[in-house]
Amino acid sequence: RKEVEQDPGPFNVPEGATVAFNCTYSNSASQSFFWYRQDCRKEPKLLMSVYSSGNEDGRFTAQLNRASQYISLLIRDSKLSDSATYLCVVNGAGGSYIPTFGRGTSLIVHP
Amino acid sequence: ETGVTQTPRHLVMGMTNKKSLKCEQHLGHNAMYWYKQSAKKPLELMFVYNFKEQTENNSVPSRFSPECPNSSHLFLHLHTLQPEDSALYLCATSGRSSGDNEQFFGPGTRLTVL
């Protein structure tokens, strides 16, 4: 089993839709979790950290389920500008504090 | 602007060339990272430096040689690369190389090995 797994997609949704991505991790001792966004041919940028209690930032909601070892990202009211690849990052997945990236989930929002 | 710059942005080199990639950060961070991103693959961590000391070498071939002369600069020296080394090379920094720190990435160097 890979340390961090994501469905690569693409998720193809219309503007205004709600879309959710999951990311599973294998190491139950993982310490911290993040979602990054990467636009085509650009560097990854932090979208949001994921806290145990769940957190929300505008249209974006991130949740952590330690029992089932996954994190999720929910995007409400999708915009065209949300089209990107969303990377799940887990720290401590390999038994160390080195971050492990998932391969990313591609989102395409169309008019 | 993320405060992390990389040069050059694009590089084409032959297999016998020697070149260096440079990363510079203006964030006052203590940890610096080199990643490789190939098409359709997740980011692959190559090296980690913490307070200028290399703390992680993720089984990277010796044709890649990192150097961290100070906490603001990180280099990746390239020598006798292979075509499969063509990729986007990303530098990142974080406050410290512990688990709860977000990373800030530079724009990357897109490398093509002929």
C-alpha cells in the first residue's frame, strides 16, 4: 500500500458544483496534514492545513478522519479558477517528519 | 511571491554537461528541500537540509550533488545526467524540518536532458 494515495481524477464538474476529494494514508502515527494546490506548470502552494477538528476557509472545508486514516477536501460553489491539481501532504507518513506527497487529484471546472 | 526563488527557470543540457541549480530563500527558514516532479508522478523528495546540515538523502543517485553553503542558499549540482532525469526540480523551505510546518516552494527549474 502506498503511503499516501489519491484518486488522480480528473474530476470534471460544472461551475457551482460541490466536489470532494479524499486522500488515504498508511501510517497511523502521521502527525500533520495539508492540502496544496498546484496549477499547470507552476509550483505547489499551500491551500490549507487540516486540523483534527476540521477546518473551513471560505468555500473550502478540510477534515481529518484518524480512525479511517483519510483526509478530505470539500469545495463548494466551484469556480473556473478552482481548476488545478490538489495535492495531499502527510507528515510523518514514512515514520519520520519528512512530508510525503500524494500524486494529486486533478479538478476541471467547466462553464 | 513566495520568497523562494530558483534559477535558472529552464535548462537544457547534454548528458556530459555539468550544471548547477540554485535556490535562494528570503523567509528566514531553517529547512530547505529539493524535490523532483516528473510527469504523472508525485513529488519525490530528494534531499533535506536543516540548519545547513543534510538530514535526508532519499537514495538519490550520486550524479545529483546538493550543497547548502548557508541557510539562504541551496544548490543542486548536476553531472552526467540521463534523459530520465528530465523533470521539474523544485526547491522548498520550511521553518524547521519537523512535522507541523508548511512548505513554501520556489517556481522550479524545468530540466531537459538530451
